[in-house]
Amino acid sequence: MSNEKKLKIKDFTRRYLLITLGCVLYASGVVLFLQAGNLSGGGVTGIALIINEVSGFSTGITTFIINVPLMLWGWKVFGKEFFFSTLYVIAFSSLLMWLTDKTFLEWVPEIYGRHLLPFTDNMLINAVTGGALFGLGMGLIFRCGSSSGGTDIPVKVLKKKFRHISTGVISMVSDVIVVACSAFAYKENTLEVLFFTVLSVVVFTVVFDRVLYGGNSAKMVFIVSDKQASQAICDRVLKELDAGATFIDARGGYTGEDKKVLLCVVKPIVYPKLRDIVREEDKKAFMIVSSAKEIYGEGYLSPDKEEI
């Protein structure tokens, strides 16, 4: 077997393990906290939760049924690979939600003679935990180039058109519409349910965007120093941090002296060590630090990677 084929198999296995983990987190957040806490949600999942509240019909089965026509649209727009990975997400997460329902609402009570859900009656805990698990799971799924179907498909279509808006924000707008509809389904404590449902959507959006884009972020650092110190800093950055560096020629506006500006891009976890290196080599160095949200190149994103 060639190395190229081994790498493809390794990448495929890693991708689907992350997608599977995302499904587990997504299903757990929806059933164990949002549904159990009598809270709605956004997108197709929110619609399924509303239907579950009104009729008692399974959230997992409803999610699968609504997704069928949207999946066909996804195949047409994004292609076969996206279709099959999304079909896996829908089928597996729907199965997980159905099994979780059965386990905690039927099988466990029959064995132990009592219900385990909800774990807590505190709506704040249910909203925050459910939204966070939901966002974490969906973030992993999206990072792997898939989706959970439903409104994720129109969200991805809108993202292609409005590239300056984050995926999480587009998703939140669609979620708020569904959440507003939940006011007609939840008869008791309507305002309280709406408040905590909106809170869960906000938590979902923050966590989702963090997982989706946070792994690509880094610190961009401009270090202004004299030639000798700049070279010493560069040598240590290359050796100790295994990071790249670029020299930019500059001249001091006040002194007229020749300077070297060292441009470095490092992961946030490495940045404190970079700051120590600069301090040790030149205490008079001038540093400009900013956050870089997306970086393309070796060690970061591939320029050919699809925008998410």
C-alpha cells in the first residue's frame, strides 16, 4: 500500500472519529439537557423539540424526516462527499437521540423504578450545558466538512454568498426565528422558557464559532529591534518555538537608525515563551501583538481548504 493511500485512510478515519464524537455531544446536549429541561432550540432540532413538546413524538425520528428534502438540496449544491457524510451525521445522531430517549424515559425507569431525567430542574444549567454540548458537537462536525443537515444546509449556502459573516451568526439568525415560534408551543412559563432558550442559542453560537474558527487563530507579533538582537531573537524562535519568522527592513522615524522588524505568527499557547525570548534578548524591543483569526500556509490552513 502506497504512502499516499495510507495517508488518505488515516485522514478518513480521523475525520469520521471526530464526526462521531460530534454526533454524541450534539445528541447528548439536545436530549439530556434541552429536551429534558423543556427548552427549545434552533434549526430543525428546535422544530423537532417543539413537535416533541406538543405531541410527544420522538425528537430523533422527527429530525430525520424533516432532513430528507434538505439533504437532497445539499447533494445538489455541495456534492456527493458532503451528502454522504451529512447522511451519516443525520442517521447516527437521530439514532443516538432515539436511543437516549428510550434509555432514560422507558428502560431505566422500568429497571430502577424512577426517572433520571431531568438531571436538574435548574433551567440555567440546562440551557448553558445543552447549548455548549450542542455547539461543541456541531463545531466538530462542521470542521470536518460535514453538517447535521436541516438548516445547516441553507446556512452553508448563505455563507458562500455572505462570506464576511461568520457561520455561527448566520445560524443564530435562523435559530432565533425557530425560538420565537416555540412561544406558541410551551404553554407554561413561556417568558422563562423563551429567555433560557435564547440563552442556550447564544451559548451554542459562541461555542460553535470558537470550535469552528478558534483552532485556526494565532498571535501575530511585530518585533522592532536592532539588527544584532533581531537575529538572536529570530534564531531562538526558529530553534525553540519551531515557528517561522520574516525580516522586514525599517528605519526609526525619530532617530533615523536602521532597524529590523521581525514578523512572527505563533499559536496562543506558545506566545508567552516568545515574549520571554524577546525580553531576554532585548529589553528595549518594541512589540506589537494582535490576533490573527485565519492563517493559511504551512502548519496552519491549506490555501485550498474550503471556507467554513
